[in-house]
Amino acid sequence: MAREPIVHHLAAIVGRENVLASEEDRRAYSYDGTSTWRHLPDAVVFPTCTEHVEAVLKLANEQEIPVTPRGGGTNVSGGSVPIRGGIVLAMTRMNQILSIDAANLSARVQAGVVLMDLQTALAARKLFFPPDPQSFLGATLGGIIAENAGGPVCLKYGVTKQYVLGLKAVLPTGRTVDLGGSTVKNVVGYDLVSLITGSEGTLAVVTEAVLRLIPLPPARKTIVALFDDLPTSGATVGKILDAGTVPAKIELLDNWVIKSINRITGMGLPDDAAAMLMFECDGTHDVVEHDSRTVLDVCRRAGAQVIVAEDPQQALNYWKARSAGFAAVFGAAPTVLAEDVTVPRTRMAEFIGRVVDLCAKADLQVTVIGHAGDGNLHPSVMTDANDPAHFARAQRAVDAIIEAAVEFGGVLSGEHGIGLEKQKFMRRTQDPIFLDLMRRIKEVFDPKGILNPGKIWEDGRG
């Protein structure tokens, strides 16, 4: 179907005010947080209810028009790039918190609710939703579910799939299905909630979700430990966990990021520190004091310089600085290849050493930041896509970094997903039977292949 008839049909479904069709508007929805991949959609549609999603998908399925679901567009693996054109289904106007059930520790939300808005509403009732991707200011719950997103507190609390009790989802054929429920225990049939969670928008479009909540911990303490050696900081993480303490957060930042934090915030951290670990211990006051003492003892025995936040405001300043450091990575070069791999904690120090060596031999600048507590690291290589020779060298180094993670018993992605960025590694590293099972599941849900095509294992160059 040509583009103009598509726009006309979509406007009849959702209203003309909920369809964007100009080249300028479509360009704004042609990329995600990576900015590496771009492709113009034919139209951008903003449904405001589940019935709109049903009608759009039914039309698309009948006409075999590609549909790319999209939330806040903060994802960084190319997952919401409309690589085959067609329709971008932007869920951001379905943004209502439908209910918060404090007695049953659950909430029902629409897919377009921004995580920060949910957390603010929950905090007023002394509740929280643990998954905490660092794009929380713009990330929406539908996207968080689609990517099975994580973040710093996943060490202690787990990732998104542990907190999704039920889903209302629209299949590519336009039929709506209610999956799961609102109870913590539910073993009725196959766990299709978990199958949809993390499917990167390839199986169904989530319109509503029932989320599991937990009480907001009454106490927190932030600790910063500065090390003379990057691998030693990685090894210290395992020693803390071996001591029987599980902090809510253990974040790793290297010297480059420490200097960036000083430049951006003026905090005055030691510029000569090779690495910094940031810890947050939470729970009851007694638990926080016990866990904090353990963290302090282990870090001091490892030779670290230790700083304890004196009050909640100082702690908040440290965590804001951490976010500023991560933001600085993406502004450090014309092109930044920011990766997302997870390795076993016991091999994290060895992996960091491999990353540093690989980039030194290739004469490339690299910085390492990540959620060290669960081995989820983000090595970022600085380059320039407009310098073909340098960019090719950087890409080869990134390939070697990812292959090293798999060699060390790790995985291709801890939280960003596969999308377009890591398709070639899926084919290289995964069991062909696993890939075949995924394709067959996709065919059951989406027989015409209209929903987020070209992602995960498919060839996204088309």
C-alpha cells in the first residue's frame, strides 16, 4: 500500500491528530538512543487505547505493512528503529497509571507510563518498582518490558521479568490476549508473560501491565571506594559478595569517567584513582549498618580510599555524578561504540584487563563503566564514523571485546538487548537449535512477520 493511503487509513482509526506523516516528523522517529541505525517510517501513529492498537495491527497484518513498536526511544540496540519502514506505533500517549494496590503490592499501568512518573507516584505510598534502567527519565514501561530492562539495583532485586505479573498484549493479527494475572504465584500453563517480556517487540504489543511492587527500604547508605588498579576494583566485588553481603548497587567507573565527573560536577574526586566503586546498601537500619561495615572492611583491606556519604543529599550528589559520568561517555567522541556484555563476576577482573589490552594494542581510547555487582559492564570505545580507517579499527576491537565476553562464559547482552546491533553475534555464538526455536515461536505469534521485522536474528540491513 502506498504511503498516502496508509496515512488516510490510520487517521480514520486514531484521529488525524494522532498521526505524523511529514518528513521532518518521520525523521524524528527514524532512530533510537544509538543514533547508529536510521530508517524513515512511512507514518508514526499514537494510539490512545488498546482498541486503536488492535485496529492498526489488523490493518497492517492484512496489508502486510511492517510495524515497529516504540516507547521513549531510549533503547540503545536499534530495537525501535523502523528498519523496514512501515508504521512506527508510538505508545507514549497511553500513559495512565490505572491503579496502585498497596495492599497487594501491585500496580496496573499503561505501556506509555514513564518510569520516573511511576516511581514518584509509588514513593508517595512508600513503595517502589525495583527495575531501574538509567534512562528512567524517559523510558516507558512498555519498552522496559519489551527489553526486559535492568539497571544498578538488579544485583539485589533482579530484572524486569521478576516484576511483571500480568500483561494485556495485542498480537500482530489484531487480537488482544490477557496473560498472567495479579497474584505473585501463578503456574497456570506456559509462562507467556515471561516470553513476551524481553521479546523486543517482535511477538506482541503490550498495552497494559500488572507490576509487582515492594516496600520502599527505610534506610540507605552510599559508599565510594577509590582504587589504584582497575582489575583490583573488579576483584573486590566478588570479595564483598563472598563476605555474605549483597548491596543494592555496586557501580564501577574507571579513571576516564572519574575525571569526567570532576570536570562536569567539580566534586574533586582524586584524579589519579584508576577506578571507583560506588555502593548503595539498603534495608532496615540494622541491615544497612551491618552491610556498610562489611563493604568498608573489604574495600580497605583491598587498599582502597573510602568515602561514606554523610547525608541523603550528599548520597544523591554522588549518584547524580555517576549519571553525569555515563552521559559524558556519549559526548566524548564523534562516535562512541558503547557495548553491553555480562561476564561471571569471578572473571570480571580478567575481562577488564582483556578489554584494556585489546584497545591499547589497537591504539584506541576505551572507558569501562557498568553494574559491577552482576558482571554487567559497558566498555565504550571512542571513534569517529567519518574516519573509515579508525572506525573499522574500533569495530574490530568491539567485536573482539564481545567475543572475549562469550569466551569468559558471559553473554552478548545483559540489559540492552540484541536489536540490530548484535545480530551477527547471535548467528556466531548461539546454538542453531535455539535460533530455530525462536523463529518458530515468532511464526506462531506473527505468521506474516510484520511486527518489528529485521531484529534479533534476522538480517536488519534490508
